[in-house]
Amino acid sequence: MPMRPRHKPRRMCVGCRTSDEKRALLRLVRTPDGVVCYDPTGKALGRGAYVCADAACIQTARKKRALARQLSAPVSDAVYDVLLALVNRLPDARESHQTGA
Ligand SMILES: [Zn+2]
């Protein structure tokens, strides 16, 4: 039977505009105060937006002001810096080879 997914929550990256559940998405939230910040819990109240845990997507979102548009609120550079610092610290498979020792 045909099912039309209407209100299924989609987590689309504001950078590359795709939704891929295999990729980790970071959630941003606009708090009731109108401040946009990173939401590590993914449960904070407020309007949310998502971006891939990928520096390229974060840079794209920054350049296009995609987050600000998505959330209808100004997004400070500090927010992007937090995201970039975060993805740079994420364990990466490419780093799995051991050096030294
Ligand atoms: Zn993306």
C-alpha cells in the first residue's frame, strides 16, 4: 500500500542539502532566546538545523549563511568555529594507522 511520508522528520544537511543517515549529522538549535548554538544532545528545545560532521559542509553553510536562513536567526562565527573544532577532533578512520612506537 502506498505510504506518503509527509511529516517524517528529515535531517538534511544545510551545507550539501542532502540527508544521509549514514553520516553523522550535527544539530544546531535556536533557543527561545534567539541564540543559535550547537546541540550535542540533539534534544534541546527550539528550532533545529543539521549539518554533516564534515568541515566542507560546515564551511559551505558558513559561506551561504545557510544555517542563519534555516533558523531565521543570526549565527555567530563562534558557532561555526565550535563545529569545525568538533569535526577536527572526531576520530577518523584515516588516522587509524599507527605512527612511531
Ligand atoms: Zn553535508
